[in-house]
Amino acid sequence: MRLILIRHGQTSSNIKSLLDTAVPGPGLTPLGLRQAAAVPAALDGTRVDALYVSNLTRTALTAAPLAAQRQLVPLVRDGLREISAGSLEMKGDKESLTAYLETVKAWLTGNLGVRMPGADTGAEVLERFDAVVEEAAAAGAGSVAMVSHGAMIRFWAGHRSTNIDWLDEKYHELSNTGIVTLEGVPGGGPARGGWTVTDWHGMPAGGLAGSDFDGPAAELAAEQFASHGGTSPNGRDRAGSVQE
């Protein structure tokens, strides 16, 4: 199964670097709409059998141009929503952003029982996203696009893939409308693996012009996950050997 994970286009909260994760959330900025309009061309030649979006407004707006071009009806699933900021919601101070990012970092280093302040554990977040992937696989779709969110895509891809090394700079960027493609077979539970990242296109679908404000989720790898002293969150060094 091929899974194409697309981060939504730019929002006003991205510009302000706010932890804006609640439903329904903001719409897209003019730049965000242009980014969304560029997604179909970015996926030109790529088969898409089904299209899923989260229950936040920004993903529906991002998916609309692709849905129109491919004549697909987007399926709204709560499981694709952003990782809830809980008691940190709508905060943008350094302390709050660090608390959010450090929690996701803990999950990626295997501590799925850690709870986001006032919200979910990593295991709970993983389970809800897994359920949507399993639904798509059960429906027989061979190539599925899912429009989701920066922290959610990083966490799920980072936990479920076998080949991400956060020390590799290509994984340090996931701008608005960045696209991550994986191949694999769904499998639930806390165990890692099952998927291989075949492409990590962290730049916006329409190019870099004007896209300097991607919000805190764009900073996850560069500022948090690349600071493991040579070890990726999957417990592997750059050569791929398992760390004890």
C-alpha cells in the first residue's frame, strides 16, 4: 500500500507560531490557498485511489483542488487531526512550544505513555491515526492520500517507518503542503516499523516563495529530533545499527 501524507496549507496561526490544534481551526491564508492549488501538480502522475482529510477546516481546504482534479470525495476522519495541545492550546511562548515538542520527542524515542499536558498519550494518538490507515487498506485502496498536520505526520511516519534518520537534513523540513510518501502494510499496536519512507518532500508543493511561516510543527525535527547525539528516534545510529 502507498500512503501519501500531505501537510495542510499555511494558516494565520502558523504565521503567529501558535499551537492551534482544536476543531474546527482556522482556514488558509492567501498563500495557503495557493499552496493547496499547487498540490495536484505536485502529485501529477501519482495514482490516488482515495483521499482522506482530518476534521479541521484547513485540511479540507487544502484537499479541495486535488479532489476536484481527481474527482474524489474527501473522507473526513477525526483520527487524522493534529496532535492536541491540551492545556497549551493557542499558546506561542517558548516554554509552551518546548513542552509540546519535547512531548512528541519523547514519543518518538519510545515513551508512548507520556501524556501531552491536558491531552493524549502517544499511544492514544498513534492508535487513532492507525485506525484510519487500516480502514483505507481494508477498503482495498492501493494508493491513498491523507491531508493531515505537521506534528501528526512527523510522529506517525517517524514511529511507523523503518528508515528515517533524523540526523539527515532532508527530514528537517516539513513546510505547509510538504508531502511524505510511504510504502508498507498497516499494523497496530505500539511496535515500530511496517513502513518505508520512499520520498520526503519537505518543501511546499508550490515552491518556497513567501513560505517563511510554517508554525512550530515545521521545527520539530530540526530543533528537537536531530539533537539525539547521533541516534535517531528509531533507536538507530546513522549506519542503521540498533543502540542498546
